[in-house]
Amino acid sequence: MEQRSFFGLSEHLERLSKNGDPLETLETTVDFEHFRGWLVEGLGYGDGSKGGRPPFDPVAMFKALILQAQHNLSDARMEFMIRDRLSWMRFLGFDLGAPTPDENTIRHFRNRLTETGTLKRVMKAFDWQLQKKGYIPMAGQIVDASLVPAPKQRNTEGEKAAIKAGKSAHEIWPNEPAKAAQKDVDARWTLKIGGKVRYRPDGTPLPMIATPVFGYKSHISIDQRFGFIRESAVTSAAASDGRQLRHLVSRENTGSQVWADSAYRSGENEKWLAERMLTSRIHRRKPAGKSMPRAMAKANAKKSSIRAAVEHVFAHQKIRFGLFIRTVGLARAEAKLTLANIAYNMDRLIFHERRATTA
């Protein structure tokens, strides 16, 4: 490359900065070096005494996973984008013309973090970073779940029965390892009932539309004050929302109130919350065969105005991140959604920091 080309590259990057490169904002807002210790421990990197090509920097690779989550890219597309975009190379710390990770390296890095549980520890480490900045979980917490689609599976009736019986892919297709590797036996079908309520001329509501969805369910809990995701869980799409409540309610929140929709209301959950001195703000269900009392409807509407904040989280992930499960199996789906949750919290931190500087 000619010398003037280097000057041209430098000028190009300066223009990106002047125009407001969002990755520079992300770099200055989030302390990515804070995660290095957890990443190195989870990856089990050696000291290099055995030789071989040195691995890519774990912090740079983690930053690549965050970019991948923000743009919902496949590993192959991520490999191309790293090489194609100068702003991404600068953010990741790769020099022009230097080696960059290929799709196999990206996949292996993510799988390793998944297998060792490192992604969960990194999310917790980021929560500690948020609290050090003053974003302490307070004012109560809001719990909800959202369906995340996955590629549909085509199986025979016998194969479907084996999956429901809890058999693994290798047990169902013992002589077809390639086929077994492509089969997701953890995802499930469910019906999504929703949409805008429509009414007949006489004022009675029309039946809600039920849409079949195949995939997984992302369960989260956000703090009511700042809106960060504090706890999360991943299940098949058919799993009950209410059974996940105790896995999502954080004891670190300074507030005692817990908001959730009526899917979480049960005598068992109410008792569990009361035993922990937590105040239930869970929606009440309409009495069977009767119209909902006005006082109950009014109370539910007030709860909904607060609970709506968690819907904004899912909307951000689905609209901006294009959230969709590309991988096979619950463990990899959990990794995908954990990275999406971390990426959301980083976007949320930028929002709060920017608002603080302009206030």
C-alpha cells in the first residue's frame, strides 16, 4: 500500500469520528477490559509454551459477539463484515490487512463461552459495572417473557413422539449423525395469542387470533427505575411463564414491588413472594363466567402502565437486533439470548449516560 493511502485511511477514520461513529461511543461508555479476567478464565487459554498460532484477543472476540448480536448476523456474514467495515476493524482493534477471525473461530469462541457458563458470568460482571456507575436496581422489578422463533423442524409422527418423550437427537437418529446435528429437539411449538382487541357492534370482544410459533422463550426481569435487564432465563416456547418467576426475581433490588401479567399469578407464586417480603403487583384474572369488576380492571390498567416498560425491551431486541434463533439446541439459544441481553444493556447504558450529559 502506498504511503498516501495510509494518510487517506487516517482521514477516512477521522471523518467517521466527526460524523459520530456509534462504536466509538460504545467503546468509551463500556469498560470492555473489565471482562478480560472472566473471558480468559472461561476460555482456558494457556501461556503459549506449547507453541501454535496465538489466539485472537478474547476482549476483541467478545466485542465481535456483541456486534453480531446487535445486527443478528450469521457467523459467515460476521466474518465478512469484520473484513469489510473499517469502523468495525477499528472497534475490534484489528489492523488493515492483518488476520481477522473466520466463521469457525467465531463459532468456536462463542461455543466455548457457552460450555463454560462464561457468558452468564460476564453478564453479571456487567451488572456490577452498572452498579458502580450508580445504576443500582431499585423501585421494584418487572417480569415478562417473549417468544423467539427458531427454524421450523420437519419430523415424522414417530420422531415427534420421541422428541416429546425427551430423547436426544443422537438417540432418535443414531445412524445419521449429520441429520441429528441439524435437529433441534429442545425447541417447541406454542400458540401466540395477541394483537389488538377488536369488538363487535354490540360491544362484545371478538375472539383473539392464535398464531403458532416454533422456538424458544426469553424470560427477563428489569429494574423499574433504570430499565436494565437484571435476571434472565431461556426455555422452550411451550414452557409456563409462571414457573420461571422465582428464577427471575432479584433480591438485589431495593424495592419490594414485583410487576407481571396474569400468566404469573398463582397461589404458589403469591405465597413465594409474600414469604420474601415482596409485594405482588401481578395482574388479576377475570372471574370465570363473569365480567371483570371495574375496580379490578382499573387496578390492572395502572399496573400495565408500569409493566409496559418491559415490552420496550423486547421491542428493541426484535426491531433493532432482528432477534431470531439460528442455532440448534437450548444451550446455544441461551447463549444467543444472553448476548442479546448484554447488548441491550449496553445500549441502555449509552442512553442513560447521554441523557445525563444533556440534562
